[in-house]
Amino acid sequence: MTTLPRPARTVLVSSIILSLTLPAFAKTPVATGTGGAVATISEPASQAAIAILNKGGNAVDAAVAAAATLGVTDPFSCGIGGGGFMVIYLAKDKRVITIDHRETAPASFTPSVFLKDGKEMDFETVVASGRSVGVPGTVRGWHEALDRYGSMSFKQVLAPAIDVATKGFKVNDNFSHLVQENEAKFAKFPATAALYLRNGKALPAGTTLRNPDLAKAYRELAAGGVKAFYSGKMARAMVDAVNANSGNITLADLANYEARLRQSVHSTYRGYDLYGMPLPSSGGVAVAEALNILEGYDLKSLPRAKAEHLYLEASRLAFADRNAYLADPEFVDAPVAGLLNKDYAARRRELINPEQASAHAPAGDPYPFQDDVSVPLRPNANKLIAEGAHTTHLTVSDKDGNIVSYTYTIESWGGSGIVVPGYGFLLNNEMTDFDFSGPAPNVPEAGKRPRSSMSPTIAFKNGKPAFTIGSPGGATIITTVLQTIFNYVDLGMSMPDAVNAPRLSERNGLATDIEPGFPGSAQAQALEKTGQHWNKTPEEIGAANALVFNPDGTVTAVSEGHRHGVGSALVQKPAH
Ligand code: GLU
């Protein structure tokens, strides 16, 4: 790796000050009350949402305010340099909307963009370069959400985030640790090193970090709207930053970016109606397929280990299909109707042995269950690509019953590692969510959106909102959302318990991913009796956020009790 010159000290001093004067936030991971509610992983972000709700904003306004603040306090997970998927419930219309603002491949992309001499390029080298950067969708997504369904302007909803970026926030252990893990990547890019490193090392926990450049970028959005991002000086700065680092993106790519309003994936599970994200996120389809498979079992009557064994097997089968078939629907004719069909799920269920874990599962054949006769694209590849495990999820409701479930990302921790000089935000590496080589539905192509796993979900019972759930974590997002629903609905856990329970992520790989502390536990040993086995290097899996709409009219906001430095749940009017 080449060592780039250290940033000038003046830049460091202007971006970062040490201070112990700001109050430490006391995070509360669970809160119940009335009015609006919010759960995010960041206290300032949850506070921003509540501030906007208190000013009369609706759930959409508050969600954008929280997201913009997360872009300041959780810049390695998300930001305006990335993209995401928002699911919105409009209470008055009783309608669910989804906004796809996934990053898009520049016009220069071809299926061989990640090949050199016919071989796949090194993954990490591509990540830390302009080649991995897709056209960011976040600002266009926020614009569509506010313009169509919000009640406030960019200026109003960005105000709390501008305040945090200007005054600073206290770096916690988690933040400092993430910088430490990415020191080498961040050191490659002078603007990134200037913002997040000091003498090449991570900022220690307790440092107050200011980001005046990001405050400036947000102020420009507040004044100029969506155009201030996709054209003009900020667009030029992004193009230059990408192209100086082996990328090939143009001002036209930025100017042409569009968000998409898409019909949600609707599925049912044991009396719940679930609404999730459609392609190009595989999340909604994969979660629904796995639940359809599970619905055929009387899980409540089974011992926990037997039920969890079935959960793992259902997930494995759903992932076999997800990996084989799903990609950007504007490029690939994916058999979504077949995959969502309950009879197809019954066919898949026949492959499960309730007593014995299966090995790698092949994809099924959903085409006979399709309700159209379009020429099928049969699966050619069924492999797991390297995927990150990062991102952030937030969820907000308001006093009128509107709800937002929103997952957004820059892909890996710290994305491409490229901070746009003068604007203080990191550019994504979302293009590495494509398969590097084909033939496969998810190969890179110009104007295509890479397949995602993001699974923001809203559930209803008897036509009324019941709960929301979503998570970060790359492909583990799907299993975290699935497992949390399974924990809550089938194992009868409270939502905080369902969220905090150890995660088991089976994605049709060689072994199930698990978290530290799980191996050797009674739960692990019980599952091992059916031949389930675990990845040898446990790691924390996705920090989820949820809302539960209680029968008495209150709402409970649920964030993490221990992951990602504990989350923040707030309600407008706490119940006493
Ligand atoms: N790039 C991932 C996806 O879209 C999200 C990033 C992550 O959570 O690691 O599925």
C-alpha cells in the first residue's frame, strides 16, 4: 500500500477539537409511550427525530432528520454518499410506499469492470478505490420522501444534523474501533485521513468530533435542494474524487440519477401482513420465502432447538434461491411471483429434514409457480459473494399513525474510504455488491443497481400496524429480520428479547454465522444435535431497530441493548 502524505495540521485542527464540555448522552434502548416514536443506533439521531416531531413534522420528516444526523454520528455506516430503501406507511390512505434510492452503476460499467486478465480483481483493492463507487441515491431518496409524503423542507429537517456536525459529538468506543479497523483504508485518502485520523491513528473515544465540511454540504442542500447535490460544485467534487482513484463516473451519471417508487413485497405470516422491500433488494422476497416455508410447521408446539433448526433450514433454502435468481428487476426477469408462492414454499419445505441439518442447498425451480410465462432466466451461478456487514436501520412513527422503516448504507464500514474533499462525507463502495464475474443475474452493467439485502419491514395485524423491524449487516440483514420475526411471533419473545437474542445467520454457506459467546452455550449444543455447525470466527451481527404498536394504543420503540454501543429508543410522550 502506498503511504500518502499526512494531512496538514491546520486541516486537522479545523475539523476536530478536543472538548469535554458536551454532555454524554445516556442511551435508552427501550421506550414506551404515546405520540411519535423512534429507534436508531444513535442518541443524537433519535433526538433529531423527536425534535422534528415536536415541531409538528411527520414520520417522514423525522426519519430524514434522523438519517441526516446518523450521517454525522455514524458516518461509516451511512450518509449522503450512499443509498438506501425506505418503506413508508401512510395512515390516512392506508397505503404502503417504498422508495428505492439504491446506488446505480455509472454508464462506464460493463460485466467485466471487476476483471483483470479474465480474473476477478482483489475485493479489498476494489473496495478502497473509485471503481467501487456507485452514483449515490440518498439525497434523491430524501427529496422524493419529503416532497411527496413529508410536510417540511430540506432546510427544516437538516437543521438538527447541521447543528450536530457544527458543534460536534463525542466519539464512542464503537466509533473509535471502526476507525482503527479502517486506518489503512482511510490513510489512502488525504481528506479522509484529515477528518478521521490523527497522526495516522484512530481518534480515541471521548474526542469531540466536528465535521464543518459536512455541515456545509447539508447547508448547500438546505439552500439548493436536490440539484445542489447532483449538479454544480458538489457533483464536480464527487466526480473528481472518484476518477482520481481509478473510477470512471461523469457529471451526467449524477445528473441522470433517479429514485424509484416501487410496489412493496407483500406476504402473510400467521395472521400478519408483512410489507417489505422489493428488488433490487432481495430482502423482502427472501424473508417472505423463508417465512412461507416456516408457516407449514406448528413451531409453537416444538422445543426451541427443533424450531430453531427449522428456522436455519428455511433460511438456507431461501438463500439458495436468492443467490441464484435475484437482481435488479430492470435488467433481470426474476421469478418473484414463483418464489413468493405458498405452494412453492411447500415444495421447498419437503426438502427439510426436521432431525438433520442439510448440506449446501441447490436453488429450487419457482417457474412452474409463476403467474406469467415469460422466458425464464435459469440460474447459472449459485455462489456467495463477499459482502459487507454494515449499514444502519432506523424506524419512526408519528402521532397520526404514519410509519417509516428505513435502512440506508454506504456498504462496507467507511464505504470506499473516500471522503469528498471539502464536503465531509464518505462515498459508498456499493458496486462491490455486484458479483465480480458471471454469468449470474447480479453482474455489473451500466445503469444497473446491485442486489441488496436491506429489509426494512412493516407488519400489520387485522389491518392495523403491529410492528416494524429492520437491521444492518449485509446479507445477514435478511436473517436478522427473519430471526427477529421468528423470535417474536413463534418463540413468543418480547420485542426487546427478540432483538437482543443471539443471532444465527444461515445463508447457504459452509457454516452458520454466529456471535461471540454463542459457541458452547446450551442453545448451541441443543442445535448441534441435528448437525448444525458454526463459523469458527464469531462476530457481532446487525444492530436492529424496531417499533411495536401495542393494543392499548401506546408504542414501544426498541433498539439494541448491547450491539453497536447500545441503541437509542425515544417516544414523544413517555408512559409513566
Ligand atoms: N450493501 C449491503 C446491502 O445492500 C448493505 C451493507 C451492509 O449492511 O453491509 O445489502
